Amino acid sequence: MAKIRIKQIKSKIDRPENQKRNLEALGLRKLNQTVEHEATPQILGMVRKVSHLVITENI
């Protein structure tokens, strides 16, 4: 399966709780932190919910 690289580019301060939880579930805890995940439908849905806070790159 394809991999995806996710980088947090905006702060989670003053964001709704569900967006904060999505960032935590993706493994993003700090600004400018990068993580890699398999591009499953579940992960892509979580990224879509916080797409204004992260940038993605296919690997």
C-alpha cells in the first residue's frame, strides 16, 4: 500500500476538540513535526478533517 508523509504546519490552539484529537491520533504533537503512515481510507479521512493544519506528500 502507498505511504503518505504528513507535516503539521499550523497550531492546534483554538481549534475544536475533534481536530486536536485527530492530530494526536495521527501522531502529530508539535508544530513542524512529520510522520509517515500507510494511505488507508481511515488515515486519509483523518487528514481531510485537519487538511487546513497539515500538508501531505505521497511517498
